[in-house]
Amino acid sequence: MRNDLVERGQAFYDEQLKEKLEPEQTGRYVAIEPDSGRYFLADTGTDALKAALAEMPDGYFYLARVGYQTADALGGYASRIG
């Protein structure tokens, strides 16, 4: 079930939600439970997952950022002193 969660979640987003959510919800996050088709929108990924887990505590969710290729990017800046 979980092994293909990313593929199923992305397929559900592309086929069912992309046209419905973009561009009005661009930048928001959506937690998708692809087996049931339920999804939860919020301004942050954490809030989307909290809402999803509150309704479906045993669910597994695919997290996407509406209008973006990935939900988040890792990066940062650091400098060394001394």
C-alpha cells in the first residue's frame, strides 16, 4: 500500500485535482489520501497533514504544494566564522 503512495498520490493530483485547484489555490498545500480520494487543503504542509490525520488517523497521505513540482525544497545558507 505505502510503496506506491507517491505514484498514486501524484496521479490523483494530476488527474483529479490539478485543474480544480490551480491557479486559485497555488502555493497552498494538499494532503491526499489516494485510495479514498479525500484531500485536505491548508496554508502549510503541517496544517494539511494535521487536518488529514484528524479525519483519518490511520491514513497515509501524499503531500503536494499546489502549482509546484515538489512540496518543499531543502536549502540553506551558512558561513563559518573563525
